[in-house]
Amino acid sequence: MTDDSITISPGPQFRAAMLLAIVADALQLVVFPLFVAGALSPADDLLDLGVGAAMIHLLGWHWEFLPSFFAKLVPGVDLVPFWTMAVASVWRKAKRMADAASTEKQPEQLPPVHLTKS
């Protein structure tokens, strides 16, 4: 019996994007509130612009990045790790698409046909 399941490992782009997302969310949760006063901080906005550009460069355009970017502009919403959730959502979507593509490529296995001479 063969194992027809596929294993999708995250490539270097997904790993780098996830690491960047975690670092950006950690900065916005821990470091920036200590040094920058207010929700309209330019440092926070510049970080979000840079992270958004890096995500598009690493993973391509995905709609998940747009709500993450706009949600970070709302005061108090920086407490939610939107960048990390966006990268995880892109990864989940890519995995689902790869699973669907692999099942389409594999033809159905029919039982062997035994021909008998009459």
C-alpha cells in the first residue's frame, strides 16, 4: 500500500515572512508603546508600510494583507497580531490549493481487469 499524501513544507519565503510578521507584531505590542506616544505614531505607520511591502515581495499579493494593514491604523487594534495571522492564512490557503492540485493530477485507480477467453 502506498502513501499518497503530500507534505508541504514552508519554503524560505514563508519562513522569512512568518519571522518578519512575528517580529513586527512583537515590536508593535511591546517596544513601540514604550517609546512612542499615541496611536498615530509615525514609527508604527512606517513599520506597517515596510512590513506590507516586504510581505508582498516575499509572498506576492494576497488580500489578507490589506485588512491587516488597515486594521493596524485603528487605535488600540495593534494589540492583535494581524501580520502573523495574515501570513498563517496565506500559508493555509497555499496548502489547500496544493492539496487540491495534487488530487486533480492523480487519476482514479481502477481495479485491474481480468480478461478470459471464451
